[in-house]
Amino acid sequence: MVPLAEQYPWTTLPFIVGAPMRQLAMARLAVEVSAAGGFGFIGAGESLDEVDSYLEQAASLVKGHELLQTYYEKSGVLPVGFGFFDWAPAEDLEKCMVAVKKWKPAAVWQFGAYKNQDYAVWAEKIRKMGEGKTQVWIQVGSVADALEVAKTARPDVLVVQGTDAGGHGLETGAGIISLLPEVADALDATGITDINLIAAGGIMDGRGVAATLVLGANGACLGTRFLASEEANIGNGYRQEVIRASDGGMNTARTKIYDKLRGTTLWPVGYNARGVLNQSFHDHNAGLALEENRKLYDEAMKQGDAGWGVNGRITTYAGTGVGLVKSVMKGGDIVKELQQQALRRLEAVTPKL
Ligand SMILES: Cc1cc2nc3c(=O)[nH]c(=O)nc-3n(C[C@H](O)[C@H](O)[C@H](O)COP(=O)(O)O)c2cc1C
């Protein structure tokens, strides 16, 4: 297996990934994360027409960072990635492939396929259009999916998503502490040893990063923590709610209600999303009809920042670790802090012989 830091030479260890959060993690955040030694992903929207312009923006922002720009000029590889959902219409995904050919992002991240075989189809196209420069990452949430995807799509990286993750994922699943090692063992047992594993779900600080390395991951991916970055493309009401919310096991839930209210209903069977509990959620549980709930949601959308919060109605997708996110920081400072904390933590728990 090629070590990640060799594969992506602008990165430093421990390997930190900024998740491709749809319409929230855009070029600005992705480049900021990569410039600090992490690997930043752009989250493409439902309409994938814009991927070309997102990558163009990233290429332009890269010019402001000498190390990234030098790497880009020498290798022709744009030192960020982008993520898409495999459930998007094929004609949209084909447009993404054209953008891959033009910009050669370091990786394309797939997630949310109707069937695992779809990942293999797009993996082949990404490799072809990327001309050996663009790697394939696939996010999975179970041991069975990890094995099937590893065998059929042969990704360069599997992102293993535990059930604590914010945003979309499998309705049922395990926490990363058991999921990651079980995936690693299952791959080993089938002789697949060339896929790097990235842990995702519930990792908020350096302690979480250190834990995933101890579990056997090659790096850690964070979404919720980067929502509280200066570069996230996020409303102030949303960001403040991420800072405010705590005790995520009690105050977030995996549910489909937010998708229903937002009209994002193309997700495959078996997926839902984790968000902070709010009035829409409570009213739904109390039996409020969807149509009525949707009307109230649409009204809340007009309130701007005031529409978020415990008594608000606008969706706050975030993971169970949300209570560990306490302040807004620059994305690059988050990467550095995660790395330093993780190294300190690993040193602190290593017995001195
Ligand atoms: C607000 C939000 C949006 C997300 N959007 C995407 C997405 O567009 N594509 C994707 O593959 N994963 C998405 N994810 C999931 C992340 O890839 C990752 O699994 C998750 O953030 C990790 O858990 P954490 O939030 O506890 O760090 C999203 C997560 C959040 C919190």
C-alpha cells in the first residue's frame, strides 16, 4: 500500500481529511485544508454542472499557496478532491468526468450509490478521465459494503463512516471504534492490503484523531468540526447552532424528516441523516402532518439566521461529537491543532521503556 503522505506529497501526518460536505465545503475550505497539510474535499451540489467552476476556483486559490502551487505545476494534479453522490443522474456525473479530465483533482470521492456495483462503473471512468492522476475514494458504512466495494471497485481509499457521523449515512451502523478494525480485519482476511483506510464519524479533536490511528486507520476525516471553520460556506445561524449544541448522543438523531422537509429525497433506501434536534423534528415525532411541517419549514427558511436553533426549524446536519466543537477557527488552524493534539496524545499514552 502506498502511504498517503507519499501519494499526496503536500500533506503532513497525522493525515487529516476535510469531508466533501455538499455546498458547505467549497473551494475556499478545501484549499485552506490542503494548504495546512491536510486533504481538502469540495462537496458538489445536487446539480453537478458547477463542478468545473468549483475546480477552477480551487486552481485559482492554489496559486496563493507556494507549496501547493509548485506541486500543481510539477505534477499537473490539483491538490484537492471533490465528492459526488452516485445517485445523481448519470448525465450530471458524466459532466463531472469532463471536469476530472480538465482539472485532474487528486481524488474523487463517491458516496450514496443505489447499488455497490455503481461505484465500480464510476471508479473506472474516474481513472480513465484522470489519466492516472486522479484517485478513487469511496465512503462506506458497513463491513459488508467495505468488502464488496473493495473487491469490485478497488478504490485507492475507503472512507469508513461510523454511525456518529453528521449528515447522511446508513440508517443502521456501528460506531467507528468497532467498525474500523472489523473492516481492516475483513480486508486482510481476503488478502486486500493495498487500500488505505480513513476513519470518519464522531472525530472532532486530536484525541479522536489519535484514537483512529490506534484503531488502524491511515487517517481521519472530519465534517462537523469543519462546519465551524471560517471558510465553510455556511449561514451564521447554522454555525452558531453547531457551536451551541452539546451532548450529541441526546441532541442529534439519525432521521429522514429533514430530507423530507428539504425535498432531498433521492437518497437510496437504507440511508438517512444525522442532525441536531429542532422543532421540525419534535413536531414530526408528535404526529404533525408532513405538509404542515413543510409549510412551517418554508416559513422558517425566510427568517434567515433566526430559523436555526432548538426552537427553529432549519436543518442543522451535524454529528454526535458536536458538543466538542466550541469555537470558529480558520480551517488551516483546525488541521494544525488536530495534528499537534493527536501527536501529543499518542506520546502521552505511549509507555516510556
Ligand atoms: C453537514 C454535512 C454535510 C455532509 N455532506 C456530505 C456530502 O455531501 N458527501 C459525503 O460524501 N459526505 C457528506 N457528509 C458526511 C461526511 O463525509 C463524513 O462522513 C462525516 O462528516 C464524518 O462525521 P463527523 O461529521 O462526525 O465528522 C456530510 C457531513 C455533514 C456534517
